Amino acid sequence: MNLLFDQGINPFSGLLELLIQTERVGGSGGNFFVKEPYCQGQDIKFKAALERNDVPLEVLLKCPAMVDAKSAEEVQEYMDVFGTAVEAMQERVAKEEKVSDTEEVE
């Protein structure tokens, strides 16, 4: 679990590995997808790093059953408690993705 001293706890850290172990998420190499019945027939794919071990909030809002929530509102309520830490982590992830997008490949 990521503890950001100036913003709080990111409750999503540690989540990716758990969802893979419980077979709610599949994939590898940074490319993942939500399995049935948790995706409810939708094709939901996302990028994540096992090093960060988190799942994007957008994915959890689309598939609340994946974390045993009854609705997206329930997920959002939970997230609002940890809002500043989640926002800080999303900013860090966005910065990492910008850096990796601009790196030259030889």
C-alpha cells in the first residue's frame, strides 16, 4: 500500500496483484483486462504496472463488482475518503506515462 506522507494512503495500491490472484483480472506486461462476470459483458482493458500494483479508478467505477461493491457510487464514496492520495498518485502515473511516451526506442 502506498503511503504518501503529504497526502495520505492510496487504497488502490496492492490491488492489482490481489485481483490477478483472485482471477478477476487477467493479462500481463502492463496490459490487463477485467474477466467475467466482473466486466458484465463489457470489453474493459487497462494499462497498469505491477511495480505500482494499482488499478485505475475509472476501471473500478465501470466494474464495481470487481471489488465487491454494489455500485459505482459505493466505490466513489470510498474513494472520496482517500481523495488527495488518489489524485496525487494519478498525477505521478500521468507523469510516468508522459516520460515513457517520449523516450526514444533504439
